[in-house]
Amino acid sequence: MKKMLIPVLFIASFTFAPACNENKSTDSTEVAENMNEKKFEDEKMEDDREFAIKAASGGLMEVELGNLAATNAASEEVKNFGNQMVTDHSKANEELKTIAAAKNISLPGAPGEDQMKHINDLKEKKGADFDKAYIDFMVDDHKEDVELYEKEANNGKDAEIKSFASGVLPTLKHHHEMAQGIKDKMK
């Protein structure tokens, strides 16, 4: 009986072993496919992450510059514009923080290096010099912001970040128009 059982077990091991291995390779294939899908999703989302980080840094700069306008500007119109920047960009910054936190996107807590250069340049100016430099910068900066937000609103992959960009875009366009109007009056 023992002599007969050993060959039967031996043959059975060859019959069932490939089936077991087949399941393992299928499992590892599924794991690899899931990892590739996640990597692909992460790569698709990279542009959205970059947008969120850039938008956050720019928004923080807008708030700092708006606060600076309250103390350094000569013109009441420039001061009011600065206050509007603080209000609107603070609101957008908070909304973006909430979205980013839900998506595990780390946003900067302070303006980036490029934004700090603009802040530091404007800190040195007072009165009419500040007004002109600030408004000139706000016209150019909001033109760039509008382009950045339009690109995200049109091409973003993440629905919430795309919606955020679409929602803030009219405010940025209004800021650009306001800054341009102030600049035109200064001539």
C-alpha cells in the first residue's frame, strides 16, 4: 500500500503544483497591474499637485503684498485693492488647503523663493513708488495667474482641483481688470 501511495502522491504533486503556481503568478500579476495603475494615476495627478503648490505659494504672496499695501501705499485706491487681495486670496487659500489636505498634497506654509523676491523688493518701497511698483506687478502677476488657472480649469485631471481653479478664475480676472484700471489712472 505504501509503495503504491508514494507514486500517486508524486503524480498528484505534478498535477496540482502548476495550478498553485498559476494562482500565485496571477496574484503577483494583479498586484503589479494595481501598482502600475496607481503609478499612472499618480503621474496623471502630478500636474494637479504642481498647480496646487504653485497656486498656494502665489496666494500666500498675494496676501502678504496686500497687507504691505495697507501700510506702504499712498493711494487709498491701492490700499483698498490690497485689502481686496487679502480678503479674496485668504478665502481661496483656505479652500485650497481643505482640498489639498483631503488629497494628501502638502502645500507650502509660506511664499516660495520667487514670490519672496517680489515681497522683499516691494517692502523697500513707500508711497507713490510703492503704488506704481505694486500695481505694475499686480497687473503682470494676475495675467499669469489667469493663464495658470485657465490651464488647470481646462486640463486638470482631478475634479476637485479643476473645480477650484474654475471657481477662482472669475475673481482673478476681476483682480486683473481692477489692477489694470488703477494702472491706467496712474499714467
